[in-house]
Amino acid sequence: MEASSSRSRSEGYPSKRRSSGGGSGSRYGPTAQSLNDDTLRSIFSRVDDHFDLAHCSAVCKSWNTIISTGHLMRDLYYKRNPEARSSSITFSTKRYFEALAMNEHASTLTGGSAEVHQWIGHPMRATLCRMKSGSVLTGMGDKVLRLWSAESCKYMNEYDVPNSKMLVDFDFDENKIVGLTTSQVCIWRRSGPRSIFQSSGGTFSHGLCMSYADPEVVIGCEDGRAFVYDMYSRSCSSIHRLHPSPVTCLAVTDDQLIIGGSTFGSVAIADHTSGQRLGLLKSAFTPTVIRCLSFSANSHLIFAGSSSGYAHCWDLRTLRPLWETRVSPNVIYSAHHFPGDSSVLAVGGIDGVLRLVCQRTGDTIRSFIVDAGQPAQSSSRLQDEKKHGRPAGSGSRQQVEKKNIREIPPDARLDNIPTNLRPPITGLSVGMRKIVTTHGDNYIRVWKFR
């Protein structure tokens, strides 16, 4: 043993034994923890990428303190944007990272590769989806709402609609889920499946759509009126006449404006406080039905999709149209953009093509369908889960299939593409570098862009 030990030392092999305590660290040399603040500050100042610097700041509290107190993020920003030094606007790390995140999101959608993760989430079908903060909520086919992880696609929870009523719309946030039947508002806690609130019947009838901003939910009805319901006092606080025809879709802005689309192809804007109708936006292509709305608080733009395949954009400040483009030959069921992003609008409809549209011009940037190279294996799995009495797509038996996607030209002849490759997109929602879609069948798809 002594000979072996002396031989390893003479041949330069390092000893496995480390010295204990501080000082010089170990026999391998000084560690990062042994470097003083000035040395670390000098090292971090040579990092030339904001995201790398942010990753360093997340390693430990001391590194975060060095990077923040040394204003290294600000200095790197001025290094890349020297003209900003003379600006009167104070540099904000939070705002700057939000801008970086939006730029990365938009560039990934418009130029990155992508793949689809799909699974059967409901035994019948899921026709609507919402995505918030890494979670996906789906439902409207079987009177059950289900919550999934947008990243792993794993089942998280489910919420039963009371009294076996059919949902017509829903939305959610980090604390609760709000659902609408034709005659009731229902609220669930995210932490549990039990309904904590049901509105009394008779307040409104034939509800078609909803949108909410705490503490109120706005309900669009078949008679053209919008009912404003207080979720905490459990009472109707006001009623607004938006259209002479049914209200098909709604959006509520942070500054108390109600935006509602109609079957006559117009979009009404009303002041929630006074009830006054402030404007009526019309399409040049009538008659058509406004099927979906999406509002951008950053740019004050209203986006809509219609039954004639047109995507529309109006400026809320001037109440004038910016563009109207026929992006699809058929009905557009859903149009949505990531909050804060002023570049990309995602639209989908009956032709089953996922399209990314430029928010500023209405031009189609990219169009996608699922690749035919990998056949689906959904039917046997659904039958097996039904046979064992399990909810399809839930629990340990959930199987997620990975699919490649195919990008097609914006002007591609869709009649040459089999319909099984492009089932109708009945709902879509955009998250950070992700888009979730629901279809005419019972598949839920998460499109992940890289």
C-alpha cells in the first residue's frame, strides 16, 4: 500500500483527500466561494449575455447581491444600447427582462422549430382551452373541466359542472376557475374540485360567452345584452345593451371597457362604469359573424376572427380599422396572443391549420399542420381507460404522443392535404413559446417552439 501511495504521488496523481476548512479551499485550487466580491464583480462584468447574467444571479444570494448592487445588468444594457444613456427614462431591470422575454418569445414562434405533444384529455371531446402561468384548462365536451401542466402535459385536477349543466365558456387564474352555463355562473377553487359558488337562476338567460376581471364577470347573452355579475356579492351589478343581435364573444380591459362581438359582424365598446356605448367597430366584409376577440393592452389593439375567414384589427384609441385580412378560407374559431407580445397573433379554425399572423400588418408569417409520419394511437387507449372506469387522459395511464409538425406555405391548397392531418381547431391559447389547441376530436395538443 505504501509503495502504491508513493507511486501515485510521484506520478502526479491527485490525492482523493481534501483539506477541511476555509482559506485556500482544497487541493484542487480555490473555489468560487473563496473569491472575494471584487474578483467576482470583475468576472461577472465580462459576461456578455443578459440571460447568462440572470442565471448567475440566481445561483445564490451573494452572487445576486454582487450583480444587483454593482448594476451589472444596467451596464450591460447601456453597452448594447449606448443611445439609451442620454434618455430620461430610468433603467428598470424588470421592464428590460420583460422586453427580452417578449423578443425571445416572438422570435421563437416566427423562426424556431417546433413539435407537438398530444394526448386524449376527455372521453368525448374538448372544444375550448385556456393557458395561464404554465397551466392548461380544457373542457366543454363532457361537463368536466380538467387542468394540465403545459410543460409536462400531466393531469393535475378536474372540476365537475354542477347539476349536469353544459358549460358554454370558462376562464381561470392562479386562485380560481370561473365557468358559465347558459343560465349560471360557477366558481371553483384551484386547490379543490368542489364548486364554491353558483349564481341563482333567473338573472340572465341564454348566456353565450364570458370574460372576467376581478371582482366581476361579464356575461354576453343571446338578446344582445351584457350582464355584469359581482363574484363576491353574488349579484348582478349592471346590464348593458351592446347589440341588437346575440353577443358572441367578449373582452374586458383594465380600464373598465367592455368589448363585445356580435352575429352582425360588429364589435361594440361600452364603458363599464357609466354603461354608455362608446363606439361600434364594423367590418368592411359583411355579413359575417365575429367568432372570437383578443385585446392587446400594450398596443391598444383589438383583434377578431370571423366566420368568413377574416382576421380583423382595430385601434381602440381611434376606433378605426388597421387591417382586415382573409387568412383562412373558412371560419376562424379562435384568435389569441401572449399577454405583452405585440408581434404575433395565433389564429385557428375549421380548416385545422395553425397560423401565426403579424399583429401590425395582418400578414401570415407561418402556417402549421401535424406531420403524417407518425400515426396516432389514441382510440385503443381511450377504450381501455373507459373499460377500466378511469377518466381518459388522467392519472398514471395518461400517454402523451410526440408529433413532428409540417410547415406549409400560406397560400397552400388545403384540399390537397388530408383532413385527418388538420382536424378543426376549436380553441387555442398562447403561452410563452407554447400554443395549446383543442380540436373537433378529443385530442389536446401543445405546440412547443424552440
